[in-house]
Amino acid sequence: QSQLVESGGGLVQPGGSLRLSCSASALTLDYYDIGWFRQAPGKEREGVICINRRGSSTTYAGDLEGRVTVSRDSATNTVYLRLNDLKPEDTAVYYCAAKQLTYSCSSLADNFEYWGQGAQVTVNS
């Protein structure tokens, strides 16, 4: 059973934007570093961006540099991923993940303890 729940995926036209949400009922996300990953068809899961417990973020996906942001809303226990100027090659399942055992962001999926079920993002005209 996933500890995290993603929402907000869907079909978007090239050049459009999308905001994904990552929420949790049993975890207080402020106490975790939160990473976003994606997995495109036929490819391995890769790190997109991570926000640490101090609120600083690191972008790992070079092709999304300048087009992706991550933010926290402590009041609603939610972390958001904003994707702008979307391209067909951004099509993938996007996952959020949480880590606490080590105190830093990471692009490695194995470092994260909790995962969501994923949200499909399809960029197509």
C-alpha cells in the first residue's frame, strides 16, 4: 500500500503546463526529503527534482532544467511538482517519493523509503 498519493496527471498539449500533487495521510511530509521521479515507456526510472526538509531544491533531469519547480504546502501536507512548456518527450509516469533516513536530497530511487503509485503525464497534440 502506497504511503504517498499523486494526483493531477493527464493529457496536455505541447507547450502546456501541469501541476502534480503528492499527499500523504500517515506521513508528515515536512519531516522528509521529497523526490519526484519519472519513468517513460521502455526507460529506467530517473530522478527529476528533489526538495529537502529545509525547502531547498535540486533539479536532476537536465532536459527539464528551467521548466520544472517543486514546492511544499505544510498546511495541506502536500508537495507540488510544476511542469512548464511540456514536450512530447516529457510523457512518462511521474512518482513522488519520501526519504528520512539520510538527511539530503538524492536522485537515486533506492535511497527513498516511501513511494506513490504514480501519475501518468501524456504530452500530445
